[in-house]
Amino acid sequence: MTFAEIGCGVYRDGKRLATRDQSQSTSEAGEFRTWDPHHSKLAALILKGFMPPITDSSLVLYLGAAAGSTASHVSDIARRGLVYALEFSPRVMKNLISVCESRPNMIPIFADANHPETYSHLVDEVDIIYQDIAQRNQAEIALKNVKCFLKDEGYLILMIKARSIDTIANTREIFGKEVEKLQEGVSVLETVKLPQYRDHLAVIARK
Ligand SMILES: C[S@@+](CC[C@H](N)C(=O)[O-])C[C@H]1O[C@@H](n2cnc3c(N)ncnc32)[C@H](O)[C@@H]1O
């Protein structure tokens, strides 16, 4: 494998992506960790040609971290920054905590993203909010968190899952409505379809 850096801390070899392992649990720190676009919408977005504005010192609020797979790659990239990894399912929280244990820049938060007031004492203002949550009110959740935590001119990266909002309506209509709602709180810069994820749209916006 010959990975070459394509942006801040992200490496590519043909269709393969990787970050450099920043975890402290193995002797492999600094080694390439492959990043599968079929299991990470953020990796799919990067392969589509969009480089997220995450730097090595970014503060990131990650909503819907699940077991921490994509969030751990974000923590590799933001190695001198911080990733607040928020999740509300007790089932996956255990795995998320164990991922965070070996990563000093990753903080697990067990909370519902609908209620930022319940974790506002734990989270500082951030440069980036990344949201990957399958709920009916995805734009509303994003805007609540933007209002509470995103710095002026900070970025929101939102993965919209149409079928969690409406199971039968036309996906273009669903995306259109969600983007319209988002415009009430952020400027939408770009929308990107992800070939690996049917009925999803990545939205990149700025406060
Ligand atoms: C599609 S998965 C996230 C996958 C993850 N982003 C990754 O790439 O590794 C969505 C996650 O969002 C969580 N979730 C859904 N609604 C939530 C809410 N209101 N607050 C916090 N987490 C939520 C789910 O429990 C689930 O683990």
C-alpha cells in the first residue's frame, strides 16, 4: 500500500482511505488505519472529493457516534484537538467508552442530541458539528446544537437519512424540505449524494 496524504491527516491509495492511528492502546500508533467508505459516510464523502474542514487542532461535536468507528478516524485527524462523541443508546455506549479509553482526545457523552441543555456543561464551543442520526427531526436536532455549540463561521456536516423522516415521500422532496429548514440557522454550502448510501444526502453548511 502506498498511501499519500490528500488533506489534513487523510491518506489515499486508489479507492482506499486511511488515517494515522492515534490510539494509545497498541504499539501501532502512527500506522495507517484503513477507513471503509461502506461503513462510514464521512469516508464516502471524502472519496466523492469533499475534504471536510477538520484540522489537527479542531474541536468537534460528533452526534450519533454509535460504537465510535467513524468518530475514531475523526480523532486521528484532530489529534491535537478534541472530539465530543455523543450517543444515546446504552447498547453501543459500552463499546464507545472502550474506544475513548485509548484516545485522550475523545470524550464519550451519553445523552440525547435533542436536549443540548443536558450536556452543555460538558461541551465547549466547537469548530465542527458532525451529525449522523436517524431521526425524524434531523434538521431540528442539528440547528439546536448549532445554536448551543457551534462557533461563528464553524461548519456543520450533516448526513440526512431520508427514510427516517418519511418512509414513502420522494427523497428529493424530503432533502429539499430539510435543507430549507437548515437555512434558518446556517448557510448551506454544498450537498453531496453518497453512492454507497441510498436515500442519504451529505450537507455541508456554515454558521
Ligand atoms: C447511523 S448510526 C451512526 C454511525 C456512526 N456515525 C459511524 O459512522 O460510525 C446512528 C447512531 O445515532 C444514535 N442516535 C439516534 N438518535 C440519537 C439521539 N437523539 N441522540 C443521540 N444519539 C442518537 C443511534 O443510537 C446510532 O448509534
